[in-house]
Amino acid sequence: MKSWIAKLWPRGQTKRGAAVSGIMLLTIVIAFAVFVPTWTWSGVGSIKDLAGIFQSAITVFAIVIGGVFAWFKLQAFRDFEPHLTISHEVRHRIISESYLHIDVTATLYNSSRVKMDFHEAFALLQKIAPTSDEEVERLHAKAFVDLKREGSQYLVLEDFQWPALYEVPRIWDVNELMIEPGESHRETYEFIVSTEVESVIVYTFYYNSQDNSKAPEGWGATTVYDIVKGSNLAE
């Protein structure tokens, strides 16, 4: 069973969590320091004594309100939350009559004020072209859904997936891949595909190691790369 200190400490034990916990504990300490002595040593035999108790209560109330405001201020500005910016550099070369080699370099830039420790990530390579008419029609039917509202008809774009060629997972031990605030790190992924492939999508995703929820969150980036032209379009 976790101790009461562990319950007060926010999940992930980030600097923002430490600051918020400090505000909570400091608010409680100041409240007791101001209110308890007044309540103990003041009698209730006169209006003056009642006024003193009332004044102490107002002081405690103001301290609590200040602590709550500081709590929401820290959460609203997210000063100590991790932030990651991902950019891709994609290149290719023909290595045989039937195959070509694609290398993807993902640059991870820590744009936050906290040190980031990564434990898990993956890269996904999907094929766009060439694609048969039947496959395009199937994807279109899945991607665009006809809806009717008040007599009008319109299309809604739903999630869909291009055919996957490869998925490459990456796993690191604790403190193995750490990026300091304002610094960058480059990760390279390599793929071998048929020379018949003309256009691909590269997607990389890095999990937030400080997020302990059931649905892990993180940061991703997508790049469309045309092998025929040797160009890439970041999205």
C-alpha cells in the first residue's frame, strides 16, 4: 500500500509535480501555523476574541485560495510538461535490380524545460503507390463516409490505414536515451523495399515514459516520400 506521501506526489514525479506537491504541503502548513495557535490561545469571551478568530479564518481562506490559484496556474501554462518536436529526413538508393534501400532519420528536439527519458518507440512504413483501383476504392469507401443531416449530404473523413510494409519497434532501458532541454537526438531507421514501390508514408511515434495511463500518449510525425522524385512532404 502506498504511503500518504506517495499519494500526494503526482504521477511521473516531474518537476511540475514536485512544485504542485510543494504548494499543497506549504498551504497546509501555513494554514495550521496561522489558525491553530489563534484557536488555542484565544478565548471566546469577547467580541474582540471572536473578531481575531474570524480574521485568522479569513487569512487561512486567502492562503488556500492562493495555493489553489498557483496549482491551476502551473497546470494551465504546463511549464514543466515534456514537449517533443520530431522531424524526418528520408533518402533512398537502388541496391539491386529488384530492391532499393530507404533510410529515415528522425530528429528528436526537446523543446520543453525538463529532461526526457524515452523507453519505447516505433517506425511504420506504408505504401501509397502503386495501388490498384480496387484497393483505392476500398480505402476511399472506408475513409469517406456519407452522412445526411437536415436534408443535406456531406462527406466525413474517417481514420484509415495505407497498406503496411514494415513496422520497426525500438526499446531502451532507463536512462539509455535521454535528451536534455533544448538538445536534439537523431534516430535512424532502415528499410528494404521493392523497386516497384513509388511512394511511401513514414510514421514515427515516441511514447511519453512519464505517462502511466492505460492509453499511453506520446509524440508522432508523418512524412510522405515520393521515391520516383526523391522528395519528401512532411505533414
